[in-house]
Amino acid sequence: MSDSFDVIVIGAGPAGYHAAIRTAQLGLNTACIDKSLGKDGEPAPGGTCLNVGCIPSKALLDASHKFVDARDHFPAVGINVGEVTVDVAAMMARKDEVVKGLTGGVAGLFKGNGVTSLPGTGRLLADRRVEYTSHSGETRVLQAEHVILAPGSVPVDIPPTPLTDDLIVDSTGALDFDHVPERIGVIGAGVIGLELGSVWNRLGSEVVVLEMLEEFLPMVDARIARDTLKILQSQGMQILLGTRVTGATPGKDGVAVSYQTSDGEQTVTVDKLIVAVGRRPFTDGLLADDSGVNLNEQGFLIVNDTCATDIENVYAVGDAVRGPMLAHKGMEEGIMVAERIAGSKPLVNYDCVPSVIYTHPEVAWVGKTEQELKASGEDYRVGSFPFAVSGRALAANDTQGMVKVIADGETDRILGVHILGPQASEIIAQAVIAMEFGACAEDLGLTMFAHPTLSEALHEAALGVAGHAVHMVNRKRK
Ligand code: FAD
Ligand code: NAD
């Protein structure tokens, strides 16, 4: 094998593997170094997303949702299935199979597209040289014309709750419980806390979520966040806001978690404690002292709008750079950098990054929230539509939530779309497309939507911006 490449990518998560595949497709001689190993000890490209993130969590969210549906909601639509039980081992085995299939798929795509896959660790040296250490410990120095750093992120630890083998775990541990614990504590009511809390709550655990902030989901539209909180609480999740965890003591009866609220110091004992307080860039050992690439105060690799670092022809993408830690954001950055290296000039539109929380109902949004617009004094109008009056949602017996469209008060251009509801993760794509094309609320209102669909709620909310929603009482039509 040659030691010289047009492009070397370090990290084969969504950001890195997209970059590597696209540079290879564009005719560049590409190598990708990745250190992740699967449960079988074999190289497992795909990063956090495929191995311990998006995919395994969604496998468990979908399975646990099906369980709740069968147990609690089938009778209402005329289906009786008798006692519904959970086989945790089978659920986990299926999840692991999905992960293995997909990481194997990335390995196959590397092979098919001509990416040289280098399992092991990469370290950036000066002058675009990369030190590659294989899993068996052999080290070689490779030379690249271009280097793309995509090392991703790892969970943040907090001093009061050091992880243990199996009682105090991070998100990775919480994807692998071998039984349904009776009582689970979750630190952090963020995306991971709510998704993994939902999984285990659905499967029968009593779940208590301890969140430091007074406000629930501050990044979400305030009305949607309020409704989400109520719905999750009605599903049995206990969510304690304004709660500072001060310690956790593992013992034979579980973990005694102490926390402080405005009422003083309290304690709760749980069988498992999940720490989900955020993620940090994973740059440990990535950069030699003279690599020239710089980190900011929070440890993120410093890049400009097009993901270029301070060193010419060295780029960084994904969770390890500024912006939301989302797989699709990293994928688009990986593609952008690959195409820029090959001579095109694409950009990532950071104003149109969709976010989703895969609870049920799902929460999805893109663009500005109403509270952001209020704070900046912008003129805006809002149209909203509840799923409670959507024909398709009623037919599916799945009516919680709403769609909210926010448009510029003067130009009618869509500024944000916020959804709480069934399949919000799918519906939000239509809002993203509309915003990418610079659509007005009226454009969406003039678009024909298939009936009956959940997407019609987006159509009606867009019509509602001008007070024209049909399935709402509105006597002041203009
Ligand atoms: P990563 O996926 O973290 O991949 C980085 C890779 O680089 C890893 O394989 C790592 O081992 C490797 N690496 C690091 N340093 C080196 C080195 N020096 N040498 C060699 N290899 C190295 N996002 C979503 O958009 N949707 C979701 O539904 C979603 N769900 C999630 C659920 C959970 C439980 C978690 C934890 C995360 C979830 N995320 C989700 C976030 C998502 O996983 C990340 O945003 C995404 O994986 C980041 O991609 P990345 O390529 O930047 O990094
Ligand atoms: P997060 O930032 O979403 O939430 C962390 C929460 O923990 C916050 O609410 C924070 O206030 C709270 N917190 C922090 N320190 C605390 C403490 N000491 N005590 C109590 N609460 C504390 O982070 P996360 O949930 O760990 O997720 C990490 C990243 O992974 C996120 O950036 C997210 O975008 C990504 N992710 C995305 C998805 C998705 O797209 N569906 C799913 C999972 C993870």
C-alpha cells in the first residue's frame, strides 16, 4: 500500500465517512482511519451514530413504541392481543444486528467506492503528515495533500457521578441493559435523557429525570416545549427541573443520588443512573503539538464557515466543530469539504438544520423559535394547527401535538417551523425544503398536499399564518 494519498480522513462517523466516500467518488485517492471496534472486536466504521447513537437508540425507541402500542393502544382500534410482554435479550440482539448490518454497509461502501480503510488511530502531524497506528500497534507515517479531521464526540462526565461498570452509565451503557430496571435516574433532560428515558419508561421502568435548568428544553419553541413536558409526564416520566445533582453512591441496593432543589438537599435511590449531560469533542491524542490546528476554549476544532482549519488544506467536520452535534449536519459538512477539495464551491446552510427528539409524539423543528424572534424584536406572524383535528391523526388514533409555522410579518417568508406530533421527524423535511427554497407561508398554503396525511397539518398551519386555515373556526377572512 502506498503511504501517500490525495485525502486522508480521520474518523469514520457520519461526517468522516461521507467525506471519504465523496472524495473517492470524485476520483481522489482517499484513505479513512477509524478506531472504533464493534462488540465482536472487529473494525466498525460508522462512528457514534451507527455504533452507539442514532441507530441503536432508534431501534430501541421503535421497539419500545411498538410494545406500548400493542399493550395500551391496540384495544382502542379493535385489536386484542392478550398479554404483551417484553423480551429484552431479543430486543437487544435485534438492535445489535441492525448496527452490525449498517457498519458492515459502510465497510462495503468504502470498498466499493475505492476508499482505503485503515482501522486504528490517526494523529495529525505537521505538514499534512498523519501518523497511523493500527490496532496491532504498528505505526506508519502517511502523507496527504488534504486532511479531513472528523473525530466526533464522547459523553461529558461530571465529578459528582463518576461512571461505574454497570450502575452509573452513560448513553452507551443505557443502550445495553440486560433487563428492565425497576427504577432509573437520568441526569439531564436533553435529547438523550428524554429519548433513552422514554425507552425504559415504556418498557416498564420508573424513570426520574434530574435537570439542572429551571426551563425545560430551552432550545425548543416554548409552547411546544410546554406541551411536550406535559405529555411526557402523563406517560409516567418524572421530570424534576432546577435540580443540581451533588453526588451518587453505588451500593448493594442501587445508587443513592443526592440532589439540591429550592427545597434543599434530597436523595433518590435508583437501580441504574444514566448520565446524559451533553457531549464533548473527541480530540484526545488527535493533534501533535506542531500540527498547527487550534482548539477553542470548549475544545472544539476551530474552523471557518467552510470547515477549513487554520492550516491550509486541513479541514474539520462534524461534532468536533461548532454547530449542533447532529449526524446530518456532519454529513453535509463532510460532503461540502469533499466537493470543495475537488474544486466545487458548495456551502452548508446552517440556518436550515432540522432537529428532532424521537420521543412519542416526536418533537421536530427548523429555524427560529417564537421566543427568539420576540427577543430580537422581529415582526412575525404565526399559524398553528393541532393534530386533534387532523383526519389522518384521528384515523390513526394518534392526535397529540400541533404544527406551528412562523413567517416574517412583512415578507411572509418562513422563519421557523415547530412540530410536536406523530411522524414529526418526517414532516419537518417538508419545512426544511420550503425554507431552503426561500418559500413564503403562502407558497406552502398554495401547495397541494395528499389527503388524508399528517402533513396536511403543516399545510393548514401555513394557511393559518394569514388566518386561512380551513379546518379551524375563523370568521375574519381577508
Ligand atoms: P462520530 O460519529 O462520533 O464519529 C467519529 C469517529 O471517529 C468515531 O468512530 C471515533 O472512534 C473516530 N475517531 C476519533 N478520533 C480518532 C482518531 N484519532 N483516530 C481514528 N479514529 C478516531 N444525531 C442525530 O442527528 N440524530 C439522532 O437521532 C441522534 N441520536 C443519537 C443518540 C445517541 C444515544 C447519541 C450518543 C448521539 C446521537 N446523535 C444523533 C448524535 C450523532 O451520533 C452525532 O452527531 C454524530 O455521530 C457525529 O458524527 P461525527 O462523524 O462527527 O462523529
Ligand atoms: P443535551 O445538551 O441535549 O442535554 C444535556 C442536558 O443536561 C441539558 O438539558 C443540560 O441542562 C443538562 N445538564 C447538564 N449538566 C447537568 C448537571 N450537572 N445536572 C443536571 N443536568 C445537567 O445533551 P445530550 O442529551 O447528552 O445529547 C448530546 C448531543 O447528542 C446533543 O448535542 C444532541 O444534539 C445529540 N443527540 C441528538 C439526538 C437527536 O438528534 N435525536 C439524539 C441524541 C443525542
